Amino acid sequence: ARRPRVLSGIQPTADSFHLGNYLGAVRNWVAMQDTHDAFYCVVDLHAITMGHDPEALRNRSRISAAQLLALGLDPERCTLFVQSHVPEHAQLGWVLSCITGFGEAGRMVQFKDKSTKAGQDSTSVGLFTYPILQAADILLYQADQVPVGEDQRQHLELTRDLAQRFNTRFGKTFTVPSPYIVKDTAKILDLQDPAIKMSKSASSPNGIIELLDDPARSAKKIKSAVTDTGREILYDEENKPGVSNLLTIYAALTGRAIDELLEAYDGRGYGDLKKDLAEVLLEFVKPIQERTRLYLDDPGQLDKVLAVGAEKARAVAATTLASAYRNVGF
Ligand code: ADP
Ligand code: NA
């Protein structure tokens, strides 16, 4: 049987992925290479909705791609590309924006959050239509499945509505994608404030572990992670979110079960756990940093990989766009 096709994207909005990006998303991307016909893109079009610096964006797109390769994406087993290299995204985005209701787009919670924070004068129309472009990203590839976290559910629902609406009005054109719920997705929490998720927009730089950061700095952050006043190492998300978060990270990076870790740390203190986790992290990031560096030091090779990816992506995207254009009357 044909493997289900999956589409997922990541924004090039930071100089390094953080541990949450890897354990919550990219790690699953790597696994899905073996179970899915996988399309992954660095969504640079989405990275300009809130204001940006051109040179930083260019660098971050390359660093993102290099990290994805270093983390285990294999261009032989997936299609990895940069969104702006495939002009069909913006082209289909326009068509879809013309079948989206203004009120419908206005109901997107993420837009409301972000625009409230930014204020009306610095809120772009692009931020408003962003979920429509995201629908185009998905529908262009006739994706069967899209991995979604809680924050993206509403956007996928819009994508499904738009696909159905287009198919009904203009004839069957798009596959209606289903959410792909990944079982072992770890939600990684902020090391300084385990009430919130680890995020690049975190309030304290000490709350976030960046894969490309100096490992000595990351070790320090782990050692100063907020735990609680107790002493026992227990997995208890509600009462011991800090320690539980460290255990989650430890288990995810080593492939060991939480129960096994609890047994190994029975009778030992938080200090031991943190010291060992810092070691584990060092061993994990070392080869990733080396491989990322290799890709970045050979820009010609990275360009080639991304050009091949864009070509593979375009072959599919152009076919879908042609049929969408034909059906809509162009
Ligand atoms: P950030 O929240 O830092 O801005 P993004 O929104 O760019 O990160 O997220 C990119 C991907 O990483 C998404 O698939 C998202 O679900 C995942 N992700 C981000 N933060 C975490 C986290 N703390 N734990 C698990 N997954 C996360
Ligand atoms: Na986010």
C-alpha cells in the first residue's frame, strides 16, 4: 500500500532550534521518514509576518535546513525544501484567500493572541492571512496527514474546511488532510518556569536549551533548572513539574523509560540527576553541532540539497496548482 503523505513545516525564526522543537517535532519528522511519504519545509514565507531582518532570515533558513539534516532528515528518504523556493505556495494562497470568509479568518485564536500582543499598528495583513497560506502549504502536496500540536488544531480545521469548500464549488481538487496525532510527543517545559512550555519567546534565556548553544552554557542552565523544595526524584507532572520535565528530557534523549530512570535515581538527589542530564545533553548535541557545522561550511552542497528538494516539491506542487487554476477558471 502507498504510504500516507505527510506535510510539516518549521519557521526559521531563531539561530538554533531548542530542545522543545527537537523532542516535540523534528524527532517525529525523522521517524516519519520510514512510515510516510514525507514533505518537510522551512517556512520562510511565514517568518516575515511580524517584521524581520533580511540577512538574519537568510541565515536562519540555512541554519534551519542544516540542523534538520544534522538531526537526521535524509533527502533520499524525504523531501526537504525551503518554502520560498516553491512559488506555488503563494499562488495557491491567493486563490484560497478568495474563498475564505473575513469573519472565518478573524476567528483564528492565534491571530487574536499575536495581534493583541503586537498592537494594531504593527499587525500585518500577512499575520491575518497566515493560516490561509498554511492551508496552501498542505493542500499543494495533497497531504493525507499533518502532525498537529494543540496550538495548530484550529488552523488544520480551517485547511480542511477550505479543501472541502473548494472541492464542492470547483470540483474535486484537494485531498482533505487528517490530523496525525503523534503518541510519544514530549512537551518540553521552560527550565526556569515549568508552568509554561519551552519557547524561543521565553522570558528568560535560562529557560531554554538551544541545540547549537555552547554545551557548557546549556549544562549550567540544566544545573540551575527550577525544581522544588522536596528531595525525592519522582515523576509527578502536577506537583513536581520541574523534576518531571528533566526526567522527560532525559528519557527522550537516551531512549530509556521513565520508570527505569526512577529506579536508577532512587535515593539520589536532584544534583545527581542534573549533572548526569548535562552529560547526556552534551553527548547528544556534540555530533549535531559538528554535522550542522559541516553543512554550513559547505554552502554549495547545502544549496544543492535544497535545490533538489525544491525540484521534488515543485513537481507535486505545480501539478496541484495547475488543476486548481484550471478548476477555478484560469
Ligand atoms: P516556539 O514555540 O519556540 O516559537 P515554534 O512555534 O516555531 O517554536 O515550533 C516549532 C515546532 O516545535 C512546532 O511543531 C511545535 O509544536 C514544536 N514545539 C515548540 N516548542 C515546543 C515544546 N516546548 N515542547 C514540544 N514541542 C514544541
Ligand atoms: Na510557537
